Amino acid sequence: MSQVLDTPPAPAPGPAPAPDPTDPAALAARYELTVSGARPSLGAYARQLWQRRHFITAFSTAKLTAQYSQAKLGQVWQVATPLLNAAVYYFIFGVLMGTSKGIPDFVPFLVTGVFVWTFTQSSVMAGTRAISGSLGLVRALHFPRAALPVSYCLQQLQQLLFSMCALLIILLCFGIPPAVSWLLVVPVLLLQFTFNTGLAMIMARIGAHTPDIAQLMPFLLRTWMYLSGVMWSLDHLLGDKDLPHLVIVLLRANPAAVYIDLMRFALIDSFTGSQLPPHVWACAAGWALLVGVGGFLYFWKAEETYGRG
């Protein structure tokens, strides 16, 4: 009892110690400061990207308009360039090499393949240089860097839409009437755009840290083009060759070939469903989901590193 009575009372708590004015962490906490350029959460990043959708659209349109501003024919080259490419491929592969044999409506078949492939090829090349070619913009302004590869892919989509107008005229000239199946062009383009954008984001991150990859990409893309059935029918090619089953599956599952085949199926009557690989729509959606979402996550992971060094 005496020990309890004799215990001195606990000292009253004093004022909290003042924060050290030289401690950066303490000052940041006091004034609620955040690290400049720090990577936001995935949800916040997606919201920031959506908030800048008008900038993305305006930027892509401006880039497309400026692309041929120095040429006398101007925007005519948006249609003339892919048409000239198709004419060269027709002469080399259709006339000299005879790949047109056994393929009905070869000219629409070829032009469709060239236009769809050019969309993917241009998106990948533009994505590779999206960050490394825009360092001034990246270092001067704060915005989600994914806006750059997305805007470049949107630019290539607008370019493709101009080409599709020419393609429809070619189809009509070769006696292919409009059909309900032409409406399938919309979901095919949406899936391909998603795939291209994800792939462009992957290449944008790689190109931001390894600029030399831009010099290697034309060779890789040319090889990919030859494996995608742009100038010939993969169905006829695989039917004449005794290839391992795994090789045939990989060639048929090639995403570029899948989107090209779907576009041909939608537009050309003579290109029937029997020429499509099995589960082609599931394959097209799977590639779009895998590469689109995976590319976005891969690019977002390195958000704070772009423009540094």
C-alpha cells in the first residue's frame, strides 16, 4: 500500500519534437509532396490516359496531316503509297513468281493483305520510336507516356481508313458486290488496333532504353510479313508442303495472318470460311487481349524511367 502511494506520478507528455527542417522526407510529409514523375497506380494511370483522350486524338490527327505536308500531292499519298506497294507486290509475286495461280480475286486478295499488314507494320515502327523520338516532349511535359504509342497507333488507324476507301473501290471494280459480311470489318479493326497498340507499347519501352532496336525492326518485320501470307495464300502454301504439325499451327496462329484472313473473309466472297484457321475469332480476340493488356502493363511498369538518362 505504501509503495503504491509513494510512486511518483508519470510525467505529463510534452509537445511533439519539431520536424527537422533539413530532412527531405519530413518536409515532404509535412507539405504532402510526392515524387515528381513517380509511377501512379495502374487505375490512376488508366484514368489519366482517358482524361487525355482529346490530346491523343488531336496529336494523332496533327501527325497524320503533317506527314505529307511537304509533298505536292499532299494527302493523296495516304492512299497512293499502299496502292503503289500493292502494285509492286503484284508484279513481283503475282506476275513473275506466279503466286496468283489458284487464288480467285487475286488483286483484292493482295491489296487487302498489303493494307492490313501495313497497319501493323507502321504501328510497330512508330511505337518503337514513340519515346526515343519524342524526348523533348517527354522531358518538358508531365503526362502519361502511354499517350504517345496510343496516338501513333491511332494515326496509323486513320491512315488505314483512307486506304480502306480505296480498297472498297477496288472490290467494286473487280465485281465484288457489297455484302452484309463487310460489317465484320469493324470488329476486325478493333481487335487489330488493340493488338497493334499493345505491341507498340512493348516496342516503345524497348526502344526507349535500346534505340538501336529501330535499326533492326525493318528486317524482323520483313520476315514476319513473308510468314503472314500477305502476297500468297497460306492455305495453298501449307497444303503443298510436308511440314511438322507444330510449324503449321504456329503459322496459322500468327496474329498478323489471323487479322489478314479475317479481313479477307469479311470483304471477298471467294475467300470462304474453310480457308480460315480453326477458332479464328477466339484466336484474334486472344491475341488482342494478351498483347493489348500485357503491353499496357509492360509499358506502365517503366513509366518513371522514360526520358531519363
